[in-house]
Amino acid sequence: MSDNGVHRSAVLLFSLGQAEAVEVFKYLGPKEVQKISLAMASINNLSHEDIDDVVGKFREECQARASLGASDEYLRNVLVEALGADKASNLLDKIMQGNDQSGIESLKWMDPSSAADLIRNEHPQIVATILVHLDPDLSSAILGYFPERLRNEVLIRTATLEGVQPQALRELNDVLTQLLSGSDRIKKSAAGGIALTAEILNFMGGNVEASALGYIREHDPELAQRIQDKMFVFENILDIDDRSIQTILREVQTDSLVVALKGTSQELKDKIFRNMSQRAAEMLRDDLEAKGPVKLSEVEAEQKEILKVVRKLADDGQIVLGSKGGDEGLVE
């Protein structure tokens, strides 16, 4: 959801009223609720023109889609045709879960510290099995509250986890007080693996990332190298084509970009400048010079936020992530 989409959603919910807004929130995921709630909290002096504009566009979109409907069977057939049986099954499981807030869904609504406290005393294999069902940024945040040894043990198991069979998943539900949903629709649980572990590590700070990779390398050098090969870090933006860079820049705030570019290579800065208008590039250069020194933690935080945008655009098919080396550098 773009920044404009979040703002429009916030305005629309204000116009609907409290009771109706509550009903809408019931159908949203944790991230959407957080984003829209923050947008609603930041709105001041909302004019009638703003409300009329948003409500009018919403009405037009509803009318355009009024004649479109899809049964579960139709949706299943379309997704299977487009994605293949396995991917379609996993996606449909998520779509059809509805408003069930038991099991793994409840973890998604918890703050990372509370979630970490809930599962830190479980066996590392169980913790890894839980984390592969969460978004990588949430898994990364939870791991950040673990002691270093536990964190590294969990990451090794995440990298080598290929999936959990339904029976084992049901047993895990019982042991963890239904942390995972026991739906009959589940065909196969979320898998771990190299790509997911790399994505989790991408959200961690440099020191934690280096420690984890070093620990894994001691136990299995080949596994560590495979994880590192899959990781996409901020400097890898150099390997993205110019059109994709321009798409990314449209979704990134200038203030965030200024901080994120601090300490990066001149080559990366030049690539960004080349994909902006001359005036925008000059303003960005001026902002970078005027900004002065920035804490490394602040730079890494802004880089992570931009990487979230990059990954979402890639997941939506709007850009392609690749490397100068060819297909081996593609991020799954």
C-alpha cells in the first residue's frame, strides 16, 4: 500500500465513523492496521473537500468493481493456473483464514519483545518452525531479543528447514497452545530455507548479521556461503536497472534517502543521481552535504526501510532484482 493509499484509507475511515471503521479494521492485517492508524493519528484539520475527494474516488472504484465477483472455486482455478498448485495452495490458505486470530496470527499482532518472551524457551527447532510463518522483518525483530547463541542456533535451523508435514504441525499446535493454526485447509506449512534466512538477516544490523553468518560458517561453510549469495543489501541497488531505480525513487521519501545514502559508495550515489531530474539531483546533493554526520544505526535503519520498499515492488512485479553476474543474483 503506497503512502497515498494509506492516507486515503485513513481519510475514508474517518468519514465512515467509529463503528464502521472498527468493522473495516477487523478485515485488515497487522501491518495495514498499524500504517492506517498512524496515518489517522497524524491527520489534522481535515477539510470537506478532502473528504469529498476521497469518498468520491472510493465510490467510483466500488462502482467499477460492482459487477466483478469471484467464487472460491474460481479464485482457486485462477491462482493455480497463474502460480502453480503449491504456491496457489499456500496463498489460498492465507486468504481463506479469515479473521481467525488464534495461533500464528496472534503472534503477528504482538510486539516483537512480547513474542520473543513467549517462544524464547522453546527448542530452537520449534522456534525456527514458528518464525518461518512470520514476515521476515518481524522474525528479524524477534531474533534481536534473543541471546546471541540462541539466535544463531535458530538461524541455522531456519536455513535448513524445508517444511513441516501436517501431522507434525498439529502436534506443534498442541505443544505451543495453538500458536499455529490447525486448519483442515493446510496442505503444507511454510518452508524455511536459504532464501528466507537471507531475507531475515537482511533486516538485522551489521554486527548481528556478521555474528550469525560467522556462527553458521563455523558449522557449515557451504551453507553460510549459499545464504550470503542470496542476501540483498543496500549496495546491491547498484545492480538494479535504471527503470526500476526510477520506480523505487517514486516510492521513497527524500529525507529517508538522504540518510540512507550517507556512507555509501560514490558509485551508488551517482546511479541514484542519474535516475533523477537534474533539479532533483542537485537538491539531493545539497541535502547530503548539509546533513552532516549521521549515526550508523540511523543510516542502517533508513536503508532497511528502503529495502522493504524494494522487496515489495519486486514481489508486486513492478521491478526486477538482479545482479551484474546474471540470473544467479536474482532474489526470490
